[in-house]
Amino acid sequence: MKGFNEHERRKSILKAITPGERLKLRDDVLGHVQPRQWIFKKIEDGDTVQLMDESGEFGWSVKMDNIDWDAYEKQKGKGLSQQN
């Protein structure tokens, strides 16, 4: 049942994310892909994320399970604590 809860958590995060935010690929997937950090563009087909590189000239799509959501949440929390 843990997998279902994790999937739902990721989907709820995905609903709140805005274009331009940075996302990192999980360390244990797609090891050949560099860089590891990308810019979120949009959601495709409910569980696929379209990412862009820094230049905005290259983009690709990955499954939401390939994103390091823990790193994203830490990044968001850090940003919020720095604003206060």
C-alpha cells in the first residue's frame, strides 16, 4: 500500500508545481542523462512531466516517478524558510 500512497503524494505535488521550477532526476534512474536538474514546463497525460534544459532549446518527457520529489520538497521548504 505504501507505493499507492507515494504515487498519490507525487500527484498532489505535481498539481501544485508551476512552470519554471527546477526538478532533479532521481539518482537511481536514467543514469546516462546529464545534467540531473531540469526546468519544469508542463504535465502531459497525467503522470508524465515535460522538462526543458537551461537554454530552453531542448526538452523531453519523463514519468513523474523519475523525479526526485524529496529533493523538490526540500528545495521548496528551504525557499520558504529563507523568505521569512
